Amino acid sequence: MDEEHLRRLRDLLNSQHDWPSIYVFKFVLPSDAEKITRLRKIFGESAEFRTRLSRNGNYTSITVREMMLNADSIFDRYTRVSSIGGVISL
């Protein structure tokens, strides 16, 4: 993502949140225990997780609620999650 895009996204997040603030992340990934564990380890101990299997059980949707200190901490989480193959960030 280029710097201009990040700046606009940061400005948008800052206009919609008073930091620190609860932020909701949503992901869909293959129902693979190792990948789900890796995703969970990226978030802090106080993060709240909700998971739901797809109808056939091939995919898992994960909603994470976590107190974030600023927009850059959100970018950090998304960057770290992107290292897990097959994850779709919503």
C-alpha cells in the first residue's frame, strides 16, 4: 500500500475514532487449526474472538474486538495477519 493511501486511511480512522478505541477486525480463512492459532497469537490477551464455521466447515470466519491505541496499531495487526496464507481481511 502506498504512503498516500495509508495517509488517507489513517485520516479516516482518526476522524471516526477517539483513541484508544475498540476496533472490530473480520477475517475469513481456511478451517486450519494452525492458521487460526497463528491469527489468534497476533492479537493481545484481552482481545475478544468470535468464530463461525462455514456451512461445509471448509472456512472459518473470525471477528476480533480489541482495544487499539491508534490507527498505526490497526495497520500493524493487518500487516501481521497478511503473512498467514489464505486469510481474507474484510
